[in-house]
Amino acid sequence: MKKSLFLKFIIAYAILAILFLFAASAMGPQLFQDRIVSSTAESLYSEATQIASQRASQIFSKSASLSDLYTNLKMIATSQNVDIRIIDSSGTELIFTGTSLKKENPDKIPNFDFAAFGPRYYEISDFYGQYSEEQLNVMTPVTGNLTTKGYVSIHKAMTEIYSQRDSLMGSLYIMTLIFFLLTLLILVYFTFAVFRPMGRIMAGARELSAGHYDYRIELNTDDEMGSLAESLNNMAEDIEKTGEYQKKFISNVSHDFRSPLTSIKGFTEAMTDGTIPPEMHSKYLKIISSEADRLEKLTHDTLTLNNLDSRNYTLELSAFDINHVIRHTAAVFEGSCREKMISFDLRLLGEKLYVRADKGKIQQVLYNLIDNAIKFSEKNSTIHLETSIRHGKCEVSVKDEGIGISKENLNKIWDRFYKTDASRGKDKKGTGLGLSIVKEILNAHGENITVTSTENVGTRFVFTLELVKE
């Protein structure tokens, strides 16, 4: 894995953090301030309305004294940290909690105009020059007999609102920092859970692409990364086995082709240069022909296995009488059996027994098994061919009375080009591919084949086929 991928992730994370902090710094203060101003103004307006309806109206109706109302409003102003004014319609301050009560010669607010508030119930200003810094001003009229008698105004310093805003921004910054620290922990976890395993997987992929198929990715996790690593390890193991098989295959093919080619070349040169006299040519031409037949069979078997290995290989399935195929295949070997005085014992179930399979391929299976049985049978022996039905399947058995197969060699007979020492000693015409072809054909059908053997007693092969119900 390239380090730039992790670096890009870190850069993206940093950019996101910077953008978030920039957005919070740019828009947060104004949003918080607007919210605090709106909430505070609403609360102050409610208080001003209550004062106007319950207390200030008593002043204008002369039913309460200024001193009593001043004392009451002073307590409210102190508790809420605000200034409260009672103003008459001409702008004269009847009560101002910010100073002592002036019953004689009260102050008059210059240029006072309630209409300047417009449709809003609050504004931020110095309230007609009465303050040296901005205030949040709320004003409501005091009415009586359908006329405006005066006004109640409440003022709160904006510095206090700014302080609340800055306090909230500080909390926001702390929460943002905590959030990014927590996400940083997630990033650290992501690094150990994803990036490092991905790095090992990429390193393994590079090793495999370089042809080092013995390399294994050490990653013991139960997640998708572990599954991917296991899949790559399995793939590497399969490729390694395939490579070893190909080397072995080429070695075996080369060996089996070299022997008959050497014989053909040697005898041909000997006949050409006169080493073998003309009267002996007939004998050695037969040997050359036999070796050529061996080469042809080896080539045919190799191509057959190659076709069976192909993913595009398809079976031509049909229903046919397996008993008839067995009789016909056995008849092909009459000449070989006559030479070794071998007889066939056919124990076929019924006159006809129908199965579904690729008829040509099953004929090849029978041919290879019978050919093998004849090759390893002693003279004056019998080969038993039998069909039966078991567990809803047709079973075909080919049993000889030959030399048998040792236990250590029994599991190797399906290997390509495998030949026992006995077969090499008795019959060097075998290619070592016959049983491999049998196994591949039956695997392609989804069927099974088993073998049991006892040395110096004989060998029995049994394979299954799909039974066709009549």
C-alpha cells in the first residue's frame, strides 16, 4: 500500500477540522449573539409589559407614589442587572433606576421619539445618547383610557450579552476539540484495523506478482481483511501447487516422449547407415511402429486431459444402455485377451440398464479400466464386469485377478503420469494417464469411483452413474 493513501486521509481529516473551525469562528459568534439578543429581548419585553400594566399605570393615574414604585423597580432592576425607566409622553424620566429618584426637576431625554423603534419591540443603541456603550433597549407604552400616558423602557448592557456569547463560543471550541480528539482515536483505530492490514495485504500482493508464491500474509483477524488475506494465501498455495504440477507434468511428458523418440531415431539411423542389415529391417520397423503408436497414445491422452481441464468443457449427456456399452467395449479386447488367455465374466443386471451420462466418455472410462485390468492380469485369469443398483445409483464394477496394488501406492494411482514399478517392468507402453482420465471424466459427471486392491489377489474399481428410471 502506498503511504500517500494514508497521507491523503490525514490531509482530508485536517482540512475538515480546519473548515469546521473556520465555519464555527465565522458564523458562530453572530448566530449565538442573535439567539441571546432575541431570547433576552423577549424576556425583557415580557417584564416591561407586566410593569406597564400593573405598576406604571398607577403612577399616571395618581394611585401610587413615585417612591414606592421606584423602590419596587429598583429591586427588579438589581436582580436582573438592568436599568428601568418610566418616561412620560414628552420624554421626561419620572423614574430611572440607574440614579436616585428625582421628584423635582426630573431629567428629560433629548430627541425622545417612541416611533423611532418602528415595528420592533427592541433595539441596540445608546438610547438617545444616555449611555456611553451600546445597550439592548426594550420599550412598551403605558396606556389608559385609550391614550398613551407614557412608556416603560428596560436596558441591558451589550457587554453582558457579548460575555455570554464568548462563553458559549468557548464551550463550542472545547466541544469541537473533544469531538476531533475522539475522531482522532477513531482514526488511530482505523489505522490499526484497516491501513496496517491493508499494507500487509498489498505487500503480499507485490510478492505474489513478483512470483514469490511461497510468501504468506500473516494476518489473523476475523473481518473482511482477514478473509481477503486468507483468500490470497489460498490463491498463492494453489498457484504454487499448479507451478509444481506443471514442472512435474513437463518433466514426465518430456521423459515419456524422449524414450520412444530415442528408439525411433536410433533404429532409423542404424537402418540408414547399414548398422542394421536389410534383412532385419522388418523386425525393427515393427518396433518403430510400436513406438510411434505409443507416442500417438500419449499425445491423445495428454490432449484428452487438457480438454477435461478446460473450463469450457461440456458433457454431451444422453440416456443409453450401460449393459450394451460394457458388452461392446469388452468385445474390443478379444484379441488382447486371447493372447493372455483371459476371459470375461459378465454379470449385468437385467437385459438393459439405462443411465444418463456422456456415452463416449463413459466408453473411454470402461476402455481404460478394462485395458488396465488386462495389463496387470496373469495368464489364464478372469476379468469380472458387473452392474448393479445401490442407493438409487447404477454401480459399474471392473475386477481383475492380477498382481494388485500395494497400500502405499493405492492413493497415488490417480496422479498423472504415475506408474508403479511393476507396470514399468511388465509393460512400458503405458502412459500413466489412463486412471487420471477416468477420474477426471467421472468428476465432470459429478460421480464417484473407488478402488480396493490386495497384492497378488487382484484389484476392483467401482464407479457410479445416474440411473434413468424407465
